[in-house]
Amino acid sequence: MKVCILGIDGYLGWSLALYLKARNHEVFGIDNFSRRLQVQDMGSDSIIPIDDFRGRSNLIPFSEGDISTDGTCKEYFREAILEGNKPDVIVNMAQMPSAPYSMIDAKHAAWTQRNNVIGNLNVLFAIRDLMPEVPMLGLGTMGEYGTPNVDIPEGEFELEYNGRKTRAQFPRQPGSFYHASKVANSINNEFACRMWGLKITDVMQGVVFGTKIPEMVGDPKLRTRFDVDHCFGTAINRFCAQTVINEPITPYGIGHQQRGFLPLEDAMRCFTIAIENPPIKGEYRVFNQFEDVYTILGLARLVRDVARETGVNPNAIIRNLTNPRKEAEEHYYSPESLKLRKLGYHPSIDMRSAISEMLLDLSRFRGNLEKVKHCLVPDIQWDGTKGKVEFE
Amino acid sequence: MKVCILGIDGYLGWSLALYLKARNHEVFGIDNFSRRLQVQDMGSDSIIPIDDFRGRSNLIPFSEGDISTDGTCKEYFREAILEGNKPDVIVNMAQMPSAPYSMIDAKHAAWTQRNNVIGNLNVLFAIRDLMPEVPMLGLGTMGEYGTPNVDIPEGEFELEYNGRKTRAQFPRQPGSFYHASKVANSINNEFACRMWGLKITDVMQGVVFGTKIPEMVGDPKLRTRFDVDHCFGTAINRFCAQTVINEPITPYGIGHQQRGFLPLEDAMRCFTIAIENPPIKGEYRVFNQFEDVYTILGLARLVRDVARETGVNPNAIIRNLTNPRKEAEEHYYSPESLKLRKLGYHPSIDMRSAISEMLLDLSRFRGNLEKVKHCLVPDIQWDGTKGKVEFE
């Protein structure tokens, strides 16, 4: 299949490009490089060095451009079609992925929602006008749902009210303006399927972790980025980075928050299953994509224990930070995740060995980690106050 | 009270300014005049002539500016506070209100979502940073809910799933990218209350109709705009305009679509009740605001009958148009609307006399209506095809 990846320069986008290429799919994509710049704005950089645009575009046909501009988005697809590269599927990963970044101030919140929502809107119109039969894979987040006191279905559920029943999308309750941008995309995507008969899969993705997939081994040019700063580094990735340079592992608050997690390679497996099994005309399909649910503190302990056992850091410790976010720290959490498994997905990687591998990979880049040590502890707080948060 | 109305130059904004002023509230506001320009882009103009910025700002302190720019929004409020005009409540009507306009193409959809969502986001941050105790009244639409096969609660409801229960926002299913922009605002507003303790009322408003409120009588400078084009003219307003110039009244499709409606004066009464009874800290409050539910065809018949009886058009006729929208034309519809009534709202105007008054008012502007006759029949179709729709 011809797969077009929007946001191909990102952590997930680049990984997916290599994963699909290794499986004989033809991959191409576009990126505006906002991720590289934003991580640099945080005073950080990819811990694992990655190739530049020129190098990457020697491997995978790769354009520079911003799909949140209507003209650019449509022109990109129009040219692809003229050149005989009409995609069989479009993967929209051209999304700013950081909750803290979206909470910095009005400007960053607006940038996030504009980039993520208007970009996706332009893709929907481009598909409708140029190739309505081409399915889209959208990238949502489990964080759209929040932590409701009931099980979380995969998108649709049977709603009962005042004795009558209907099918409806499960209500969302996002935890940041970034998460809210993803909710807005879910709303626009469902609408586009209902109105125009588009075929969209929205993946409500858990927190992805990991330094690599097997397709990257052997050539440094193939590596994907790895961020550890408090904006773009996600929990397990940041925990591993911290302990490698003998910094304390820092869960936020008491750490009983529960989230769904999955390793990078399993995320690739899930995306590929979704791509190879497209929805039918007019179908809006939601997958909850994660391997298992863990508490943040449980993961911190696991990273600590593996760091000690492997000798990466015999003195690994945990220190809880005052939570910079406003979120429930004790809550019910039971999201469903059956649809991908029905299509053949089997989680394949055990957490312990995944973390062990990450710790070893990151140990090779201790110097880079030391350089961005000051970026590990958050200074963006959900209530708008500034300054590094304190240890509890 | 000091009331700041964002979007004060609009149909509702200007009416509310006069309505509140007459009740001894101090009113001021800002507008970017996009509505005037967009209606002109449709080849139309306000049928009832309205005063210009200079004239209006002699009556009500009125700034020109675009709150969808972060800098402008915050600067506007900062200056107001410095000048001793800190509002006691902010009413955000700075929203593009047309579903068809948002469906023209990618550019118009993006403009709609950017203007409505980013503008509102800037207001939320300005409130948080400058005056977190000041309540906001947001303007949503009943169209956020769509037409689900169950009753529609006022925002929150008790959700039951797999034997557990929780309070949740009722799922939204918008009917256009404009409606989706309002859903995104509801999501951001609820989040801002939950995170920052803001006090927000979101009014899910039905379709408003009417040419004036009593506060406008006697001085042509006080009039509010009245649009009849297929983008910015809503159903009853357009039906009245059509029959006044002996054009057929044109419901879309079979016309069994049901919607909540309310006259302009009752809308003002509802807003005022919401303003004078603000939510408490952290409360996100949703009102469903309409007087009663009617079918589109029922209203078309009512307009026809009143036009015949009053002699405004003894030959008034109805001709159904092919529906340019994609929407259910036969559906269950039973939205709840109790909260405003509990706060003292009583619908006051009977439909027949409201329509009769509108027909007489519009008869005085037959010449203006004749000039925009070509704008009455839609040429924006939900599926993206172009060209005027046909009679059925």
C-alpha cells in the first residue's frame, strides 16, 4: 500500500515510516518540523541524535510543509496524485503532542488548537475533494476521555436516558488544551464520516514509550527522536532518562494516577493493523490502543528496580514531585480495548525487558542527558503559576 | 452591573447591549465587524438598515478589535481594567454564527473554527490571568447535540455504563463545522471551570427570530441587523422575508426537522437572567435556551397563514427545496429546558403575533429585500457540490 504520513518527522511518524517500509509498504510524508523547534524552545533536544531533513528524505520521500495551511495541504495531495502517488491511506500524525506545552499560556494553547484542529480539518477537506475513498488514520489519545468513574468504551456506546436508548460517542473530558484539541478532532472526524462518507479510524492512544523498534537497528541514520524534557518527554521515557544520570525518578503527586501504556513497537503493530484493515465507507471507528493499565508510581518503581537490577543505576531512587497538573490522583480506571485484539493484535513485549532495553540505550547518551538535566523537572503548572515544582 | 459584550455589533450582541442598558446595566464591548463583511460577501446586507461603528459607539462604548488575536484580547481587557471598567460579567458572542458559511470549503471551515475557538480560548486565558472571579456567559447552540433518539438534558446527565454510574456531559453530535466549533468551545469552557475555577454559563440556544425588541423602537439608530441570506438568515426570519416579496417560503426537504425556537426579546430575557444569576466558582453550567419545539414545515405554514391573514401576502405559498444539508428529516426530539424557568424565565410572546410583527416590519423594507432576492435560496451544500438547490 501507499501510505502518506503527515507529521513523518516525529517520534511516532518516523518510526511508522520505517516499520511500514520494512513490510513492503510504500511510504511518503510531510512535516513542518515544529516538534524539533518546540523541543529546542524547551532548552532540550532529541537525546538520541537523529538525522536531518536531507538525510531522512534520502530514505523516504519527504516534503517540508505545514498542513495547517489550507493551500499547502491541498497542494501537497494534488501534487502527489498528479505524480502517481495517490495514497491508499493517510495517517495524520501532524499534531503537537504535549499537554504541558498547551498549558504554558494563551499563545501556546491557541497554537496547539490551531495546528492540531485546523491541520486535521484541511486533511478532511483534501480527502473529500480529491480522494473520498481513501481512509484516514487519526491519532487521538486516551486522555480525551479523562478518568470517569465508569468503564470507557471504544468510542461509541449505548446511551440510556429517561428510558430511551441511542448509540452515541462516549463523552470526553480532556485534561489539557492539547487533549481538548484531540477531542475537537474526534468531533470533526466523526462529522466528516457522517456527512461525506469518509472512512476514519481514530486511535485513542495510551502513553507510548521506548527508544527504538528493530527496524532502526544497525544504522544511526534510522533512529527516531527521543525526548525527555518535561513537555515532550512522556512518563516512562522521562523516568528512564532520569535514573540513567542518577537523578531521582519523579512521579507527579502521589502517583496513583492510572494510564494505559504501550511500547513503541506495539504502537506500530496497532497502527499497521488499523491501516491494513480500513473502515468501510462512512464508518467512524475508534480504537482504544494500549497494552495495559499501570499506575505512574508502579511504573516509577519498575524503572527503579530494573535500573538497580541491571546495574544501570544501583542507587536509583524515586522522589515524588508536587503535581503540576490538576488531575485525579486516586480514581477508577477501566478502559476497554478489544477491537484491535479482534483484528489480530497481541501485545508482545514485557515491560521489564522493554525498560531494560531503554535504560541500556539511554546509557550510551549520558552526555546528552546531562546537557538537558535542567529540563526534566516541570515549570509549567496547570493553574498558570510559574516556577519549577518542588519535591513533596 | 458592568457587562462586557464581545461581538457587540451582531444581531444578538447589539440587542443585548440595548436591552441591558435599558435595565440600568453599564454596557461596553468590542467587535471585529466580520459579520458585516461576511454578509456582504454573500451578496447580501442587513435588510433593516443599521448604524455604523461611529454612530453605535456614540451610544455604547464600543471598540474595534479582534479577540481571536491573543494580544488584542488581553490588551482590551487590561485597558478596560486600568480605566476602571473591569466587567462584572463577560458575554462572549464574538462567534461566527452560520452553519452554511462553515460548510463552503476548507478555508471557511478553518476560519470559523479559528475565529470561534481561538477567540474564546483567548477570553478564557484573559479571565484567568486578569479577573478569575468574573463570570462568563458563552453562546452555544442546541445544534451541538444534534437530534439523538433520547431526551436531551441541559448539559450534564447521569451516565450509566456496565453497571457503574457517573455524571458526564451529554455527548454532542454537531451538524456542521460551525456547530463543531461550538462543541469545541463547550469542551474548553468546561475544562477552564474544572481547572481554574472559572464561572461559566454556556447557553445552548435555539433558533432566534425577530426584527426588534421594544428598546429599539422610536430611533432608527437603535435597530439591530436582520439577515435573510441563505447563510446568515435563520429559518423564520428567512421565511418572513420570502413571503413579504412574494417569493415562496422554502423549508428544506420534507420539513419535519424539529428545532427549538425563541423570539429575540425572550432570548434577551434569558441572557439577562443568566447574567444576573451567575454560577459559583468552578461551576460549568449549561442552559438549554428555547421557548418551544416546532417543525420547520409547521413554522413555514404558520408564516404563510399569518401572511395571508394580515394581508401582507394574500397569495403566500410554500415550496419545499431539496435539502442542501445532510440531516435527519424525521426524528425524535425532546430537549429539556427547565433551568432558566427555575430562575424565573417565562416565555412571553406568542408565535403568531411575533410573526405578524415581523411581517409588518419587513414590509417597510421591501426594496432592500428585492435587492437580495438572489441570496435567499442556498447554493452551499453539505456534500460539497455547488449550485443553487432545486425545488422538490
